[in-house]
Amino acid sequence: MTFEIFTYGFMQRALISGIAIALLCSVVGLFLVLRRYSLFGDAVAHSSFGGIALGLLLGIYPMWTAYVISIISALIITRIKQKFDISGEASVAILLSSGIAIGLILISISGGFSVDIFSFLFGSILLVSTEDTILILGLTGAILIVILLLYRELIYSTFNEEQAKVSGIPVEKINYLIVFIAGITVVTSIQLVGILLISALFVIPNVTAIMFGRSFKQTAILSISFAISAVVIGILISYLLDITPSGSIVMLSITFFGVTIGLKSLGLINHSLKIKKLFLSNHFVND
């Protein structure tokens, strides 16, 4: 492999955007996984399918309508879950199926599938524009700043809502914030791996990192490392072998997960404390 590929503008944009998205998905996804909302990102991605279809039908840039529909859908379903005490799995299933159904209806009205729809379904990171790259970097920076500013509130509301409420933390508002951020992150990430594989970036690097049984900060760093490595190597492999980037990225993430399982089975990765116990012992937060 030569360094010539790094001189291409499209490859530079793909790598920069991919790294930003990997960073964002691993951080936001860690909170979702720890809240037992692993499939929430997948559900929001499928609801964005309806937003994309609406944008194509109305002749509007699909990403804008996807942002609006995804965020509104996520907030509504979260409100319904809280008010009517619906389980997290059921609310995710409702959001996922409704998004697909709406998208299919709108696509049938507009005359069927198009090349644009397939690029959103399976990702098109090598075609990302300069404007999209700037948008991705801007959103990534803004979301990470919010997470850093509210770090302790997010941690406590994730692991112990009752204790967080007693401490004066507005748990309900924090929950809505997480949902809002997740909605933005999902739609932003669609260009990398597409709607159908988006949950992989949220779940697999984080589950792999959690298996090491480290503190929250160390787990986040491991997750970010796995995600960025999978994205960068996946994009390069896809270009060299002329295969889809999204598939390469997801398969690499699964490979990292499989290797981790193998190392753990051989006793090369040892930990006795689960992630929640680490938090409760205060080591998890302060380390």
C-alpha cells in the first residue's frame, strides 16, 4: 500500500469524517449500552429512513428531514415510555417498525427505490462532500463539549437514577438530552455505515471495551480506539479491495470483538468487577 491514496481529496474527507463519527458513536453509544438501550440507535436509524424518504419526496436535502423526524420520533417514544411505563425493548421495537413503515409508504408514493435511498441504507462515506465533513466535525465537537460539561450528571443518571434525583440532578431532562444527542449522532453517522448497520458502531466497540472491566474513562478510551481503528482500516481496505466501506468497518469491529472473546477465554483478560460495581466503588468515576 502506498501513501498516494492519502493525497486524494475524497479519501481525506472520508478518513476525517469517519474518525469523527467513530469518536462520536463510541462515546454516545457507551451511555446507551450502559442504559440497556443498545438497540436504540438502530431504532432511531430506522425512523430516519422515513425522514429520508420524506426529503426525497419533497425535494428537500434528505439529511435535514432525517434529523427532524429522528429527533422528534425519539423524543415522543421516550415520553410515551415514561408516561405509560412501557419497557425499553417495546419502545425501541415501536420506533423501529414505525420508521420503516412510514419510509416504505413514502417511497412507494414517490415511485420506488432510487440510488439515493440505497446510499443511505448502506452508507457512502467515500462520497462525502466538504460541506458534509464540516457539518460532521461541527456536530461532533458540539456534542462532545456538552458531554464533557455534563459528565458527572450523565454518569450518575446512567447508573443510579434514584441517587441522582436525591442529589438534585434533573434526571428526566438528562434522559431527554441523551435521546436528543443519540438522534443527532445516528443521522450524522448514516453516511459512514448506512441505516442498516448503524447499531454496529454504537454497540460492538463498546461491548468489546466493557469486556476488559476497566473504569469508565478507560472503557471509553478503549471503545474509541476500537471504533477509530475499525473505521480507518476499514476505509483503506475498502478502497484497496474495491469493496463496500460499511461492510469492512463492521466486520473489523466484529473481528476485534472476536479476538477479545478469545483472549478472555484463554485467561489473558482478567477482571473480577463488573462495570456497575466499579462505579459504585467510586473507582469507576474518579479513575
